[in-house]
Amino acid sequence: DIQLTQSPSFLSASVGDRVIITCRASEAINSNLAWYQKEPGKAPKLLIYTASTLQSGVPSRFSGSGSGTEFSLTIGSLHPEDFATYYCQQFNVYPLTFGGGTKVEIK
Amino acid sequence: QVQLVQSGAEVKKPGASVKVSCKASGDTFTRYRIHWMRQAPGQRLEWMGWVNPANGYTQYSQNFQGRVTITRDISATTAYMDLSSLGPEDTSIYYCARDCGAAGAPKNCFEPWGQGTLVTVSS
């Protein structure tokens, strides 16, 4: 199975901060990576797919980049509703796999 | 706007099976694969498999060693996930989600998701 390693696993930030989360794949997955936001008690929400395509309705402060084995999710300026856990997911090969998550908390 | 509504929480004994439903509304049920995932406490999300509602074709994660079966009922616009030989390690929140690409061009990413169903396995 392809392993996805996210870093950091936890970060503390303030409203207005720029945040970058990285996801490293154990083998190359082209651009077949998605990012999700999950709030406690809620279902995940798709933010970005194919590494850099913004899902319809997602604010433009979210952006993604990367290909191969190194990917990143950037939140340009943190809003209060962005404090959540973020997951990457690869869809290049079966079984589809997720990263361990990055929890973004208020400083 | 499609919505996926899952069945309620379940408590099962070890060795039993559980069947979770996922009803789709607001869009054409047969146009998109339905995937199932789970998340155990403190663990990462884990993909289980998908069903193509148009033809019933399925793909499963080998990590479940044949214990998972995903089916659909077109008339009820509902997908089902059946997990057998339950153990305490199967205690998780189970989610269904629609593929973010249409069945003719699936992407194997997920949106939207159901609200989740807690399955607790305990003697």
C-alpha cells in the first residue's frame, strides 16, 4: 500500500496566518492526490483534487501544489472556520489511502 | 445538490455482521460510484471499496480479506456496506461518499460524504 506522511501532525496558528501542510507519498502518484477538511463531529469535505484543482465552492485562500511524491496544501490567510483537521488522500492506485492528518488549532 | 444520509448507530457482538445503508437524494443515483470509508478512534481514514450503482460492479480493499460486501438498490437509491466477522478493531465511524467524478470518468476522490455511522463492537 502507498503510505502518505503528513507534516506537521499538529500546528498552532492565528487568524490571518499563512499555513502550509505537506504530504509525502511512499512512491510516485503523479498528481492523483486530494485534500480534505474535517471538523469534529462532521464528515470530511473535499477541498482540492488532482493535486491543485479547487473543488467548486471552496474559498480561493486554499491552494494545492505538487506531483510525484511531494505535495502541499496552503491556506493563504487563516479564517476562524479553518481550524480543523486536514487529510491528504491518494487515488493513483488501489487501495486508496489517506494521510494521518494535520490538526490546525488556534494559537 | 446531492445528499447522502446514512443509517443509525449500531452495537454488535464479536463475530457478528453489520449492514450500513447510505441513501442518496437530489441527483441521479446511477451516475456516480459510491465509496465506503471508516475511521477508528485516533486512526487515519481507511478506504473499504466502491460500488458502481449503474451496474453493481464493485472494487474492494484487500485489507478487509473478503469481509466487506457493497451492494446497491437502484429503486431505493441506496447503497449498502456489509462487514462480517466483526472484531473490536472494527469499532469505527463508517462513511459513504460519492465519487467526485461521474461513473464514466471516475476520479476516486470523494464528495459529498454521508454523516457517518458509528459501529461499536463489544461483548
